[in-house]
Amino acid sequence: MKQTILGANGQIAEELVKELKLHYTNDIRLVSRNPKKIHETDELFPANLLDAEATAKAVEGSDIAYLTVGLPMNSQMWVDQFPIMMRNVIDACKKHGTKLVFFDNTYMYPKTSEPQTEETPFQPKGPKSSVRAEMANMLLEEMKNKQIEAVICRAPEFYGTGKTQSITNSMIFEKIAQRKKLIVPVKDNTKRTLIWTPDASRAMALIGNTPDAYGQTWHLPCDDQRLTYKQIIDQSSQFLQRKLPYQILPMLFFKFGSLFNKQAKELLELLPRYKYDNIFVSDKFKKRFPEFKITTYNEGIKKMLE
């Protein structure tokens, strides 16, 4: 069974390739502008997903395609490129009768402390969350009309090793590695739901290879312990047996910084969610796949610090 990864260069894709090879198939195609092999048997297919014809050729012959493409944190780029990629991938999968597994995020959810389930209505605020809502809705419409066999796998913020990119990784764990003062965005006492990157990829491979999982949205599995940044830092301090000083940067700091710093400006849209507890609920997955081993925060933090 040929399984194809569209957007094969990020950490999620790398972990996914390893999981597919380990448990599901040797016939794996890696698609990106400049794909790189992880196993000797991987098939490389350079393609730009903004090109409809190239995308159709990249998908051709695939039983399952995983869309894991990422873009730099640049709102204009997201607005200009993501909807085109989504359209091209949907059309390619429809043309070739390929199942589609879409790796999604939670940007379009309300930035409140209400628990987030697969039924949570979208309330996008800002360009990045609006684009993510548009992409998900585009696919949901095709699924509803029975035009495509597809599934949406949604994950909250990541933490993990390798090329994992997230606010928590860059402001907490990378600063620990650099022995610099840690930065906590907005508040240190709100609960965070984070997903261990390899868990996200393992769960997505499992869903993609479970025929009755299609036609639905799934929240990928997370530890329900939900630590605050203060607790994450305290736990890290205990493991390392040294005090980890940190600084809370209030919203006002980022608003001021956004006047001069492009990165701070891009962060502004995401930061309101750090004012509230983030309660991402993955009970549906846990009930359907009770044997799946979820990495606890305790285990994940330990691996990060090692």
C-alpha cells in the first residue's frame, strides 16, 4: 500500500515516516520542494503544492496521502498559499481516489478556557486562524458531500525534540538548553495542553490506517494532567537540580514589540490563548484506541532535558 506524505520536511512528517515504515508499509513517497530520505526505501518526489498539476502527479498511485505541510510564521504567506495548497491536494486526491489525512491545528478555536472537543465551533480571529478555518471548512464540505474519503487530525501546541517548532519549545526548553533566562508568555498560572510531537505522528498514522476512522475529525491524544508554565519550569528545575529563573512577558510587552519586530507582530494573534486555561479534550481518541500509549508530561519533559 503506497502512502504519501505531502510536506515531508518538518518534525511531524519525519516522525510519521518512521511510524509508517515501522508498522504499516515499506512503500512511502515523500513530497516537498526538496525532500530527503529517512529510509533507503523512501521514494522522493520533488513538487510544489502550489502547482495543481505537480500536486496531482505527486498523489497519483497513492492509497493514502497525509497533508502535513507547514509554512513560516508569516500571515501574508499563509493567506496567499495555504488555501491554494489545500484545494490542489483535495482535487488531486479526488482525481486519483486517494484517501486524505489532514494534519490540523487549533488556531480557529475560541481563545477561552472552555473545553475544546471535536464539536467546538470555529471562531477565528485574525489572518492565521481565519486561514486555518478556511482550510478545514473546505475539506469538511467535500467530506459532507461524499466527494472524498478524508479525516482531520487536530493537535494543540507541540513540544518535543528535533525540529519541533512551538512557543513552548522556543521560550522554555531551548532557553534551558542555552542556559538563558526562560520566557513565559502572558501568564504562568494558566493550564496548557501540549502534545508530544512523536505522539501526534503515531496517532495520525494509526488513524490513517483505520478505515472506520474516516469521515470524522479526531483530536490527537494528550496527557490530561495539563500543567501550567510554572509547573513545567518547577518540574524541569527538579530534574536538572538547579533553579531555572524565568520572566513573564505581559501582552503589553508583545504589543509594544510588534511595532518594531516582525516576529512579535506574528505572535500577537496567538497570544490571547495564553491568558486562559487551554483544555484540549482527546477523549474520543482514547475511547476508540485505548491501547495507544500517551507520553506523560513527566516523561516528555525528562526526554527534552536529556
